[in-house]
Amino acid sequence: MRAILDRRRLLGGSAVLGSLNALGLAGCATAPPPAPAPPRLAPVRARPDRIFDITVCTRPFRAAGPRLDTEQLGDTLVVHNYGHGGSGWSLSWGSSTIAVRKAMTATPRAVAVLGCGVLGLTSAILAQRTGASVTIYARDLIWDARSFRATGSWTPDSRIALASAAAPGFPALWEEMARTSFKTYREFLGLPGTPVEWIDRYFLSDGSAAGAGAQRGGAAPAPLDFASYEDRIADLTPRFEPVAPGATPFPTSIVRRSATMMFNIADLSHTLMSDFLAAGGRITRMEFHAPADLTLLKEKVVINCPGYGARALWGDESITPVRGQIAWLIPQPEVNYSVIYRNINMLPRRDGIVVQSLEGGDMRGYGETNETPDRAEAEHAVAVLADLYSRFPSQSRG
């Protein structure tokens, strides 16, 4: 008992109070917390000699939005699933869910899928899940398809339609596709190879016209009323919030931060192909020259996912090409955030750092079919990033 009383006197005495003061714990309720250290953000080594590839894709834009109707060719039911603009990866699972639902109204035991891009693969996998036997017919596998040349950002309403041309019910249909895809992509988080992941995204501005960047190559085309539906799914992703000056190593006067879901397309493509083949899927390399060619297939239900190829195969003049180019910098695993600065987009994929010019906004590349890489465009984009990182604190530049 005496020992207990002695301990109580000690805890109430000045010795302990002095110890707390020495540790800075006394009066902690009123003392301000220490300022958090700026996050360690590794700089991108933005140099033209680190560009190891330049790729160009042609996005299939339709003013009315993706084609998801059905068509009967003789005894063959064709379900269309193409024309997603810059939103193919983002909307793939939702759009393919709608296409497969329509295909299954015929209760087929076997289904053909035309095309091996992201829409073709997701349609094939979802058709397999209904119990159908599925064969993909395609000239090119995913690694040679235009889908493989996409940026890899979650952009579900990027050039998805024109507000004035979309049907009245399309916004709700788009929301259904976006929410279905978003939920499905959760299944890929944490898988080996990190096919899908969340990263921080920073929007940077110098607070001046120069900070916004100037249009290169003359005046941009007159803008169109591209549809914007992001407010319909505002609950899915964080909003951009301002970051206090000095809280990051970025040298710009304005810094805003959010988080975004991104696709490491190389890993994700391998994952989708592996899933399809492991479930018994078959692939037949074949090129089609006219819609009537589909009636020669043994399967009498075809999900049609040719992407931009639908313009030639189906004579679909409603498809407008939208050119997009990516410069690839050597991968840096330590770079784990994205940046938008002076109309340049940087995305740190596992297979390389994507650098993309956004100058001209949604009209950039509109109507262009040229898929020849433009080295000057690539080096300009990298030079903008080089300017940004040249002003990083020396300890960050390492």
C-alpha cells in the first residue's frame, strides 16, 4: 500500500511535470501542432533524350454518342458497341454490359465478338459470364489496337457526344455506363502488376496568360458543344481543392489537388486477355471487309466492337476521327502523381511516363486522320515539363 501511495505522489509531483515540459507535452492542448512537411514528390526527368517512343491514336467520336443499337443481317443479330470518343476505357464495362444484355435476348449458346480492343475484350468477358461460348474475331489483338495507345486516365465524358446532338435520354444512359464501369474497375485494384490504381493529380497554374500556355500551330478550330456530364457522378471522385503555398515543391502560384483513377494499360490489357482465355475464350485472326461478312460466321449473335474501324467497315460517316499523341518518357517508379501544367498532361504509368499536349482543348486533333508521330509536338510538351521541374527545390531534384 505504501508503494502505491509513493507512486501517486510521484505522478502528482514536479518531477513528472518537469519531464513533460522537457518533452514538450505539458500544455499540449493549447500549443499549435507542428506544420506538416511538404510531401516528397519526385521530379520527372523531363529531357528529350529520355523520349523512348511516340504513339498516336485515332479516337472514334460520334456526335450522338456511342452506337449501342441492334441490327439484323439475315439470320445474324448484330449488337453495336462502338464510337466512344476519348472514353473507351472509362466506359467499357458499362457500355459492354448494355451490349451483352441486348445480345442475350436471343439466348445464344455461342457469341462472336468483332474486335479485340477494350470494348471487344470487356464484351467478350461479360458474355462469358452469362455462360455463353465466346470467340473474338479480329485482325489485331489488343497490343496492336488503337485502344492500346490511349492515355490511361479515368475520363468518362471525354468527347463522348455533343450536347446538342445526343438523344434526350443519353445523359442518364451515360451515367449508368460510367457508374457500372467505375464499380467494375474496383475489382482490379491491388492486383499484381497494378492494372488499376488511384494517384494524386495536381493542377498547376502560374496565375497568368503565360501560365495557361499558348496555342501552337495557329488558331484552334471553333469549339463545339461537347457534352459534359461529370456533375452526374460527382460523388465518385474527390473534387480539386486548393493547396497552401509551400505545402508542395511545385513552384507555381496556384496548386490544386485531387485524386484520379488511372489504368496501366499494358498490365490491364494482359489481365483482360488472360481472363478471357482462362475462361475458355478463343481468338480467330480475321479481317472483315463488309457487314455481310459477319453472316458467314457460325455464331448468329455478334457484338460489334470495331472502334474507329467502323467508319470503313460499316460506312459510318457519323464517326469523326480525333487524333491524339503521347510522348513516352522512361519509367520512374518513384513518380506516383499526375500533373496538368500549361496545357500539358503528365501521367506516371508503369510502362512509361505519359506526356500529352492538351492545347486546343477538346478540338485538338478533331477531324485529323494522320497517325504519323510529331516529334516537335512531343519535344515541346517535354520542354514545358522541364521548365516546371527546373524550378523544383534542389533537394527534390536530387
